[in-house]
Amino acid sequence: MTQKFSWLAPALALLLLVTGCKKDNQAETIATAPETPALPKAPAFNADSAYAYTARQVAFGPRVPNSKAHVATGNWIGDKFKSFGLSVREQPFEAMAFDGKMLRSRNIIAQFNPQAGRRVAVFAHWDTRPFADKDKEKKNAPLDGASDGASGVGIALEMARQLSMQPDSLEPNVGVDFILFDSEDYGYDESTQSELKNRITDGTDSWCLGSQYWAKNKVPANYNPSFGILLDMVGAQNAKFSREELSVQNAKDVVDKVWNNASNLGYSDYFLFQSAPGIDDDHVYTNQAGVRTIDIIDHLPVGDEYFPAYHHTTLDNMDIIDKRTLKAVGQTVLTTIYGE
């Protein structure tokens, strides 16, 4: 993933009602806040369950394409969605990585209420990076990818479980598609891998191989949901989610819904009303495919470094996963879905 350095200037509107008369040469000023709209009624997201799903993925071992752990994890994810009664299909594909390896990959698509006309997509990636190239001591070690990958899938699975438990009268007004991309994190980072050669020379992005493939071969065919939400790095302690530039450009109304819901739920310490530069992530390609998609991604709100310290290092393990972060993201997204 690469950073773009175009900052959006945040806008802040404040309505002031001035009443009374001057006293001691000062005016009495009263700020009036707009009424908070009622939150949609959504099921309670279970952070313990999402944590367990995250830990189970990590327990398989690094989910690097072409590995036994990768195959076993993919099978488990599909079976878990099926156990909740969702309609599950796989999209197998092969893609060449930047180092020339052919990656045996599969996107996993699980649909809740597939007959519903109006739909919302929840995206994540389920693979892990094969090398901790930002790690000072173990640069060539594969990652656990606890936050970077497993947390997004863990939240998606818990949302699917909650949806499956609701009686017909309490189902959301939209169908929900959980679309998990493979081979997202096997890209070339010139800042940390300058000693290596990127063998992809046709200008194709070496990152996000699964979403690139899906965007050209959408499953379901002619897929056209109302919007999509990408979950990437959504489980770490003290995570910060700002309003990412490409998300605002393509689906500002969705960004507004999500961030307002988070604030009204009490999660404004995670969802910051702050602009952030664009990031090269799976939502680049879902947007290109016509699915208006926003990215919820953990990054540093200040300074020159976009990513937190665990990013692409061996620190990205279960020690950094926080149930409060999982709850904040899962409840916010589930509430947004129920608001449709």
C-alpha cells in the first residue's frame, strides 16, 4: 500500500446564538447544537465473538498464498459463513506477484438474504503479507496479520452471525454481501524492498490482486450495491480512523453516515472527524468497478508516517488486538446497515 500526500481541509461549521446584553463589555454567547437523530436499532455486536474469530485465523499460521495455512484458513472462513446460513461461493484465480511467483488465490463471497434487491457490501482481505519488511529484526518473517487482515474478517463473521440470528421482523431492509479478497498484501514496497526487483512491468499495481481480479470479473455478476465499506486494520488497540480522501471523493454521504453513527454511539475517540490522504487499498478497485466504497483503516492521525508501528512487522499479532476497537467498528457498521 502506498501513501498519497494530498490533504483535505476539514470543514467545521458552528452556529452561535447570541442573546442578552453586554455585561462588563462582554457578550454572552450560547452555542446551540443540532438535535441528534435517533440511531437505527441494530443487534448488539459481540466483541468477544469477533475476537475469537480473529484469533482462530491467526492460529492457522500466516495466511500467505500457496501455503497450507492459507488453504486451511480459507476453508474455515467459507464453512463458518455457511454455518450461519449464508450463501457462499468462491472465486478462484491465479495472479503473478511482484517477485514472479504465481499465487493460487480465491476471493470468498458470502451473501445474507441474497434475494433482496437493495444491497450493501462489506469488504475485507483475508491473506497475510509474506514478509515483515518494516521489522527491524525479522524483515523476512511472515506476518500473523492479526489486525491487518484477520480483524476485518473477524468483524465480518460476527456481523454475519448476528444477522443470521434475527427473526424476519428484525432483519435489515437490505441484503448484505461479505466479499473477502485474497492476495491483497503481497505487494512491492520500494521504501523497504529496494534490494528486490518488481517483475510486474506493465504498470499493474502489485498490491490488491484479489480486488483487481474481482473488479474485472464481478461476483455476483452485474453487482450493483448501494455502497460498500472496506474494513482494513480494524482491530488494534487505540486505532484511529480518519476520513480517507478517496472515500470522501467517491462516497461522502456514506462517510458521513458511518462517522455520525460512530459519534452517536460514543466511538468518536476511534472515528475522528479529520481528513486523511488517500491510500492505495482494495477500495480503489471496487470504486473503479462502480461500487461506491469507503475505507475504514487504522493510521496515524498526525506526523509524516501514515501507518501505526505494527504495520508490516511481527508486532501485528494478537497482543495488539483490542475488543473495544472490534466493538467500535462492528457496532458502527452494523448500525449503518440497519439504517438503510
